[in-house]
Amino acid sequence: MTEHEVLVRWARSGDARPGLLGLLDAVERARYEATARPDDKARFLVGCALSRLTLGELLGLSPADVPLRRVCPRCGGPHGKVRLAVPAGSPYADVDFSVTHSGNAVGVAVCRDAAVGLDVEDDGIGLDVDAAARTALGATELSALYARPAAGRRSAFLRTWTRKEAVLKALGVGLHVPLRELEVSAPDAAPAVLTWPEQLGRRPEASLADLTVEDTHTAAVAVLGAGGVRIVERANAGLQA
């Protein structure tokens, strides 16, 4: 089985600046303008710019010319997983990517031969671990979480959560499936999917990898396919448009 190479590129929400707005298309700009909170606007802008710069390098295009499609499969709205809009016969038709942000971290993952999902969570965010665990974890996962000392439960939950969220992003289904039915391995074990929600109607192969960003954010990558994941990470001192 072939190992899947995933490029993961990181930036910071503090990299946001007015000059990046010129990279956005009309749909992205409208969503940017409609976003109320300054922190959310910054993360969205950096996520769009980082995606366009990364994909532009791959395709040999200006970032502003990268063809992206934002259409929700459920309602047709301009949200949901962003996809590269190239013809079926294009040499880049097999490219998939995923965007994530939390706190100050903004990331994009790109894979050429399989669907990919990337999730990051700020370790410092306010989080009611007990409430979140009851919503997101299956019975086996809950037992494993509460077998740990209380001081270690937050980090263990975030590791489990990012693995699950990365898988859902790779599938392109968001949080519309029962989280408790998607069970992953224990945080200190090799990352893997153990059980799939019946709602999916299939049991796809999945390969996962754990990441830590600047010792302050927990992250994970999921690829739909067997063979494992090889991560190539790039950190940005700043976005250059």
C-alpha cells in the first residue's frame, strides 16, 4: 500500500492584513464582510489566503486565479468543505485540501491522491470537558477518558476530538453524523478509526496522523485511504501575497 503524502502549512491569524483581500473571490469576500467578530474575520481571511497561496504554487497559478468551489451539499449555500474546481480530466483533479483554524493557528492540508481532513484546536480555549465528552465520545472513549487523572483529561479529549473532526472533514460531512458512533483509538495509542457511524452506509479506509502546533494547539490529519500518512509541514513567518 502506498503512503499518502500530505502537505500541511501553518500560518497565524495575526498574519491578516488588508492586502490579502485581493486574493479572495466574490463569494469569499462576501462571507468575510458578513463575519462580525474581528478575530473570526482574521482567521477566515488568513485561511482563504493560505489555501490560495498553497494551491497556487501547486497549480502554477496566481493565488487569486485558483478556482475554488464553496457549495454545501445539503443546502446549496456558499459554505461547507471548499473544493478545487478543475475539470475531471485535469492533472489536478485528484487534489483535495482542508482548511482549519482555532485560536491563533490557521492551517491547510493538501493531498494529491485521497480526500484529506485537517483539524486544529487551541489548547488554551475555555472548554467544559465533561459536557463536550458526553456529546462527542462513545462509551469506550468515555471510559478511557475517565480512567485518566483529572489533570490529563483535557489534553486527552482534544486529541480524540481532533482525530474525529479530521475524519469528518475528510468525508466532507461536518458534524452531521453521530459523533459518538465514530470511535477512534485512545489518545496514547496509534491514531486509527475503530468504529464508523451506520449513517454513513459504508466503512471507508482511513489513515490518521497526530500533530502539535507550537506546543499550544492539538491537531490531526485524516486521509481516506489505507497505507498511512507522511506529513510534510511548513510554518509561515508570514503570508506573502
